[in-house]
Amino acid sequence: MNKKKCLKIFFAVFGFLFFIQQFALCSSVYVSAGSNLVEVDLNSGQTQLIASLADYTDQNPRGVARNSEGEIYVSVSNNWSNRILKINPNGSQEPTIEYFTSPISFQYGFGQLDFNSKGHLFAAGDKNQVIYEFDQQGNKVSDIGLDGGYSSYKNNVGLFTNGDILYSVGYFSPRVLSRYDTSGEVITGGVYDELTFSSEFYPASLTQSHNGNLAIGGGRGGTLLWEYDLTTKTTSLLFDCKEFGRSTFVQYDPFSNSYIVPSDNGLTLLNPDGSFIKEITGPDLQNSWSISKPFPEPTTVVAVDIKPGSCPNPLNVKSKGVLPVAILGTADYDIKTIDPTSVRLAGVEPLRSGYEDVATPVLPADECNCTEAGPDGFLDLTLKFKTQRIVEAVGDVNHGDELTLELTGVLYDEMPIEGADCILIRGRHKPINPADINKDGVVNAADFAIFLQNWLLSSIVDE
């Protein structure tokens, strides 16, 4: 299989500034597809049927959410009796399914679901024209009217939370975007803006946009995806996904910077400009509908030993040699499941790898604890890195600095791994300014002259 190595992204959402590191996690989503609940690995395209919901609902669920514990919540409806299911996937075991809420009677059923930072679940009430808040035991805490009180602005299907800030959007005219602060005992907020869409566009779903704003999808088979700028309070068209599916319940994946579009055949991933990335299909994904927020795949933490047998781990910034590193095997962990070509230390690829028993894991497993203990009877994955590449990666350092270097990679089954160990800097390193083309220690006219001589020339030099 041709593996795609995933990026590890640390991000702050709303104002959704993304701080992208050079390593990362792949992501997955849960999808309601007809009466199926399916987990989809967005990297590999692999799908897993979690449960059939045919006994619980007479319509395709419009709300799917996952909490921080990995439990799944799905809105179901039977003849106006609307409830939310709580599903524990249980790994390879049969999932457990239970009713999370008591039945609430209203037309069409719940819309989108999402959690705030307290773990309370919010559900859009559609025709009932309120937003429901449930605590962690499934008790209804409040009914929020879309203006902050108990009156409403028509049907409400689209709902999105960022921390304790909740956004909802009205389906019919007037098409109103509302904003609430759910952090206190009393929820505050109300109408944020009245949206100026054409009469043919029915706002039906909300997700994060790639620019740090909101993306609004349309109902009634809508295919347009709009972006709402929270600062300027203006809307602009992101793209028309008619060729690939419908914009209702589109989700943005910050881990891959792509939009996930549901269709009758499955899911399509699109770039922020609407261009095609790939399609994920399968018999369990027919009539894909609502999509959970993407979540990172679980990561296996591995024991890493920089300079095995040394304690501490000195790194001479002037060294022109190699830095030895080992991923340590144990009685419970076979390091031959790791793809050596995927391993990166501080974003740097290894020069070579091998297998040898060279070190013993340190206990307790704190990043900067170390040991001089040698082989322990279990095979280790040994790697050699060019020292100067590591020095370049760590940047500006001084003698005596202690730094943590992160190691990432994937197993052959594409499960991410990560680990870390510390180094002790010997010497002082100041990165060269890239504008110092002739590397004489100063950026001056000589560097500019070299730049002008090579302006617009090919970067390939004929021998």
C-alpha cells in the first residue's frame, strides 16, 4: 500500500489560528449513512461499521458527535419521538448502545450535535425552534431560544461549538446566525447577525472553515458552501460541491486542511478551493449524511533513547558525525511493526536503520530521565541521524541547554507512534541567515550581487 504520512497539527480554534508542527496524526470521522453508523479513516479510506441503527430510527440521523472519551452520540427519530443514543464502540467487541436522553416530541428530529468544554451536549431542535442542552448524564439542563430567550427564528438545524462558544443558524427567513456563551450557569447571547442569502439557499449546517471562520452548508439538497467571516460579518462563496455531493453537513478537517463532503455514494475530500482530493466509498457508506467532527487517530507512545548507553545525552553542535537513536522494544512491544522509513526525529529523516538490542527503557518514563543500562534481551530499532541536520532543526541554542526532541512515525498498519528523549547541548549554535548567500557572516551587497546574477535562472546546474 502507498502510505500517506500524516501531519501532527496543534491548533487553537476560533480565531482558529493553526500552529502546524512538522509531525502529526491522521484523522477519522463517524458518519451516519442510511441506518448505519460508520467509522472512516480519512487517510487510508478504510471503513468500519460500528452499528446498525435501523431498530432505533426511521430517518437518516442528522446529528453525530464524539466526546473526549471516544463515546459516540447520534440523534434518532421515530414518528416524532426524538432521542439521542450513546454508543461505546468497545474496540473489537460488540458496541454498547443505550438511550442517552428521554424522548422529546417534535417534527423532523434533532439537527447537528456538539459538545462544549464542560462536556455538555447541545442539540439543534429544528421545528421545535430551540437548542437543547444535556448534562453528562443525559438530563436536559435548558432549552435555549434562538434569540437568547424562548422565542425563535424559525427552524434550527445547524449548530457548532468552539469551547464554550456555541453558534447556530436559522433555516428559513429571516436566516439568523446566533452566538451564545455556555460557560456560566446561565447561557448568554443571542442574534449575532442576519444573513443575506438568496431565497433558494437554506442554511442547514455549520462547521469550522479553513480560514478560522464558519462554513455554512445548505439544506434541501444544497450544494453551495459559504464562509462567514466572524470579524467583518460578511459571507463569501467557498465552492459549489455539486459535482461531488451536497453541502449539508459538510465537515472541515483541520488535520488535513480539507473539507469532507457527504454524498449518496460515500464521502469526498476537497481542498479549500473546492478541488478534488479523493473519494471514499463502500457498501456501508451508501447515502452518507451527517459527519462528526474529525478526531485524531490514537497514537502509540514508544520508548526512545538518544545515544543509547549514555546518560545524559550530550549533543556537540560542531559534530559532523551521526546521532544514534533507538526505539526500544519490550516484552509487550515488537518494534518490527514500525515502518523505519516513516520515522522522523525533530522532523529529520534517518540516514539508516537496523535491529539490535542496545538499551533498556528507563523507569519512570519521564522524557528527560535516562539510564546507562545496556541490552535487556529485547530487540530495538536503531537509527542514525546526521547530527548537523538535527542541529539545524533545533535552531538557536546555547551551551548547557536541555532540549526535548520528539520522534514520530507510523506502524506498517499506519497507526501513528510518538516518543521523546532529551539532549544536552554542548557548544553554541546560531543559525545562518538564509540571505547570507556566500556565508561570510554578513548580509551585504555581495549577497545581493549573487542574487541578481542568478535571477530567474534554473535551479538545476548542468554538469
